[in-house]
Amino acid sequence: MRNFTRALITAGAAVFVMTGTATTASAAANPAAACGSGFFVQESQDLGWYQGTGGPQATVHLLYNASTGENCAVTVVTGGKNQGTVGAGLRIEGDEDFTLDEGNFNSYAGPVKVRANGKCVQYYGSTQYRSRTVMYDEYISPYGHCG
């Protein structure tokens, strides 16, 4: 009986670990997965340059959920392993500061969510990466997506 119980606990732990990894991987591959159910990409902006593929190092996405009225920002690392900070943020028109998520993330920064009923929003993304030297790129959108 003890061996059977131990086997069930071990199997349950393995499923928990695999589920956690799959969620992180799907969120990194799909910004809507990071924001949650009902969010759809409204705009995206590439950041930096990844020498390995000739593509962007990261991409910042602005998403919106019509049923909740929330905006969401996520910056997804699309190049190689990140060499520094990655950031995502949102600012509601009239506010001085961005609501930010910044840190040494290898997959993505965010999700950052705000409700901006009747106001416009700006979205922000940043990445620090290595291309012969340490580079930094950021994007701040104009105000838009007014609701």
C-alpha cells in the first residue's frame, strides 16, 4: 500500500511540474495565453535585433478583452536567451506613470493589465540583449485604443 501511495504522489507531482512548464511555454509562445481568456492582440511592435535569426529580440503586444474592458501588455522574448531586463507596461491617459513589469525574464514580461474606461492607453515594451555589445531597445506607443 505504501509503494502504491508513493507512486501516486510521485505521478501527481510530475503532472504538476509538467503543467506548470506547459503554461509558461504557451504564454511565451502566445501573448493571449499570458493575459488570459478573452484577450486578443490589438497591436505589436518588434524590439531589438537577434543576430542568430536576423529577427527581433523581443516583441511587445497590446491586447484587449472586450468583455472585461481590460487592456493587457506583454513583451515576449523571440530571440535568444535574454541578456538583461525585459519590460512591459501600460499607461492610462492622464496618469503620470506606467504600470510596469520589468525584470530579468527569459520568456516574457507581463502581463500588465489596466481598465481604461473612456480613456486612451499607451503601451510600453523594452529589452536588453547582446549583439557584440550590450544593447537596449524600448518602444512607447502613442496614445490610442480609446474606450
